[in-house]
Amino acid sequence: MAPKKKGKKGKAKGTAIVDGVAPEDMTKEQVEEHVARIREELDREREERNYFQLERDKIHTFWEITRRQLEEKKAELRNKDREMEEAEERHQVEIKVYKQKVKHLLYEHQNNLAEVKAEGTVVMKLAQKEHRTQEGALRKDMRVLKVELKEQELANEVVIKNLCLKQAEEITKMRNDFERQVREIEAKYDKKMKMLRDELDLRRKTEIHEVEERKNGQISTLMQRHEEAFTDIKNYYNDITLNNLALINSLKEQMEDMRKKEEHMEREMAEVTLQNRRLADPLQKAKDEMNEMQKRLGNHERDKQILVVSALLKSSPR
């Protein structure tokens, strides 16, 4: 911003008064101070004048630039208008030329269409004539093909008859082979079933015999142990009857030992009983396996009969 002006003090008509004092009454210091203040005001006035001069120059320069730009835009606008007029004239000329070309093409198209119609009529007549010729030839070929087809049908009937005879012979041969194979399979499986049945019977008898022998041996051992224990107890009571009262304490100790032995024997007897039960389970299992094998044998017999019946049904002529 431009510096502000300060108003001068002590102005009056006639003699100038500075700070309430006439110039002739001012001292040297006051005069120097007054001169310095006047110089400061002069400098401020010069600065303001320079500032306003610069602002005026800027505004003038901006106005000149804007005026030149406006003139340039007006010139460009005139050029664009002139170019648009020239383009419109060229467009009208091109439209006239295009219309002339279209008229010429329509005339040529009509001429070509007339020529094509004339050529098409000639070609159609020639094609009809050729078609009639080909139709006659095809009819002749059809008659020849019918004769050949009849001859071929007769030949095919003879071939089919021969094939039927040959097929009947092959079917008879295959039926005989199948019946022979069925007989061989039946004999083979009968032999296998007999061997399997004998083997299973022998195995079952052997296992039953072994189980019975083990069971009888365990029973004999258990009875022998019981007899020995009974003999020991009998001897023990006889000794008690024969001995005197002085041996009562020792006999009590012996009774305790015998009681322990008896408990041991009872445990052994329980183990033997448990072992007998364990042996009874394999025996029952062997019996169950024998029943299962008998069931399988019955199923095999039934399957064999079904196989024979189905083979007979397949081999019988339909």
C-alpha cells in the first residue's frame, strides 16, 4: 500500500508558524528538526508518486495486452467464418458431383440388369434342355439297376440259405461240446466233493478223538489227585487218634499244612474245571464247523442241480 500522508501543523495566513513558533524565533536545532521532517514528507510524497506511476504503467500494459488479444481473437473469428464459407461451398460442389455419379451408376445398373435378364433366359432354356437329357439317361440307368438288384437279391437268398445251414451245424457242434464240458465239470466237482467230504470226516473224527483223550487224561489225573488227598487226610485222622495229647500242637501245625494243601488242591480242581470248559468250547466249535460244512455240501448239491438244469435249458432247441 502507498504510504499515508500526514497533515502539516501550524499553517496560517501570512507568516508560517512551525510547531507554534515563528521561523525567526526558532533555534538551529528546531530548524534542523523541521527541515528533516519536511525531507521525510518529501520522500514519502516521492514514494507515493512512484507507486502510483508503477500502478498506472501496469494498468496501461494490461490494457494494451488485452486489446491486442481481443484484436487477435476477432481476426481468428473472421478467419473461421471465411473457412466455414469455403467449406460450405466445397460441400455443395461435392454434393452436385455425387448426384451426377449416382445418376450415372443408376443408368449403368439398368443396362446391366437388362443384359443379365437376357442371359438368364438363355441359360435357363439351356439348363432345361440339359435337364431333360439327364432325366432320360437316369431313367434308363434306373431300369438297368432294377434288373441288377433283382439278380443280386436272388444271389443273396442263396447265400443266406447256405449261411443258415452252416450256422445250424455250428450250433449243433457247440451244443455237443457244451454238454461234454458240463459232464466233465460235474464229474470233476463230484470227485472233489467226495474227497472234501472224506477229508472233513477224517479231520472231525481225529479232532474229537484228541479232545476225548485229553479230557479222559485230565479226568484220570484229577481222580488220582483226589484219591491221594483222601488217603493223606485219612492217615492224618488216624495219626490224631493214635498219638497222645502231647503232640496236639504239632498236629495242629500239620492240620494247617493240610488245609493249605486242600486249598491248593481246590484251586487246581477249579483250574481243571476251567480247562474242561475251555476244551468244551473247541469241541462245540468243531461240531459247529461240521454242521456248516454239511450246509455247504447241501448248498453245493443244490447249485449243481441248478447248473445242470440251466445247461439243459440252454442246450435244448428253441
